Amino acid sequence: MRYIKTHGLDVPLFSLGTVQLGMNYGITGDTEKPSAEYSFSMLNRALELGVNMLDTANNYGDSEALIGKWLRTLPRERRPLIVTKIGPFKHGDANALREEIRRQANGCLETLGVDKIDLLMLHNFTDYEASPKIIREEFLRLKELGIAEKIAMSVYSYEDYFAVASSGFDAVQIPISIFDLTRVNDGGIQAIADAGMMIFARSVFLQGLVFMTPDTLDPRMSFAKEPLRRFHALSEEFGLPPAALAASFVLSLPGITSLVLGCQRIPQIEENCRLIDEARLFTADEMAKVKEAFSEVDPVLINPRLWYNK
């Protein structure tokens, strides 16, 4: 496993997303959560392979509880870094909001059975927009109290990346794929990188679209045929398998710290570890070709929830 040393942490380029361990999740492929026994086997295998960061949330079903039980089977020195998320919150009463933030954060501590959360993340940027001063103050306070080592927020591609960059948080999680250049072209990702924040990238494979071909697409996804054809042409030209092409693009962006990849089965974890070894940084010429290929795509393409409802 390859790592980035940043903010005093050794962060793997592949962080294991665990929503799939706590609830049935996804809109394509295998969406049924594995058993607790198999989940423990997955977590053990990930750790063996050097995947020392897990991504969860207090509303990912029983993901936090399962991880907490698993952590108790490990000596402290072998425990991976834990990212968890809190929110949403009710706004209006400042004192009630502060209390709710602390209550949820302490709930994560208890459920996970840890003394400190390595990276505590605000799950909804809309919470930050609604009460930026209180959210910022309370998350910083959680650091001062030793509840969180680092603080972060999760955003969507249509939200204000420049506000994120000026938030004073340590990290951000963003959706980004080779098909979506919106926040690359407008400088949003660069602004976050310039602010010195760690950037965790999710949705790298865009719900598995990179593993499809134009000929195997559902008829309702005709809007994806041409972009997918261009994607596979670049895969051949760059000499990279589709998954490695998708990962290499994201890792080539400024400031990217780690790819958050969810897995349902142990072979997927093993394959993603191989993928990280296979990925490489794009040359300036290759990046220019990607930008040319995906400068204009149907907005439905980058929102999987609309794929079958267009």
C-alpha cells in the first residue's frame, strides 16, 4: 500500500468505505450487506494489506457498531485510523445546536469504543451553510477537548468549494470522477488544495460506470454511450485498465490524499489494493486529453440517482 504523510498522519491512498457493512447500499450490482462474521474477515484482510483507514458514519446503519466490536478484537497499536461523520442537525436554537453536535460526537466515541476520533467529519455541508460560525466553533472545540484529532466536512460537487477552502477544517470529502470536471475547471478543487486541506475522494468509479461498456449499458442510459466510448478509447491509448484510468485521473488532481472505495467482498479489497499500485500520475498532455474528452457531458451522467429516471 502507498501512503501520504500529511497533517501528522500516514494516510493510505485507499481508504475503505464501510457504509456497505452497515446497511444495504447502492443502486447497481451487489447491494446486500455482508454478515458480521464476513465483515470482520474483510476488515482483517484490509488491515493485512495496509489499508489503515476506515470511513464510516453514525447513520450508516450498524457500520459504526460493527467496527467498534471489531476494534475491540485488536491490540491498540494495530488499530487503523477511523473517519466518522455526524449530522444532520436542527438549526435555530444555538445552544441546542451546540449540544446536539457534542451529543452526536460523544455517541460516535461510545459506539466505536475509542478514546478519540481520528477524523470527525460533518456529514452535510448544508449544516455548515446554515450555521457556519457555530459549526466551525463547535468542531474546533471538539479538537480542543480531545474528542477529535482532525475535523472535516463532506460536500457534493454542486456546493461551494471556496467556502470549504476558507472553513479552517483539516480535510474534506468530495465526489469526483473522470466524467465530472466541474470543480476541476472552476478551480474549486485547487482552492481546497491551496488551503492545505486533505482531500478524500469518493465516487471514483461513478457507481461502477467505468466497468461498463457502451454495448452493455441499460437502454435507459443511452446518454452515457458516447462518454463511455471516449473513456475506453483513453484507457487503450494510455495503456491503463478502466479502473486504473479512473483512479489515476483522481490521484493526478491537486491535493488528493486518498480514494474512499467501498467494498462488498474481500476480492474487491484485494483488487483495489492492486489498483493503487497500478495507478499513476497523468502527464500534462494526458490530462489535457481527458479534459477535452469530457468537457461536455450530460449532467444526468454524473448523478447516478437520475440514471433510470430521466
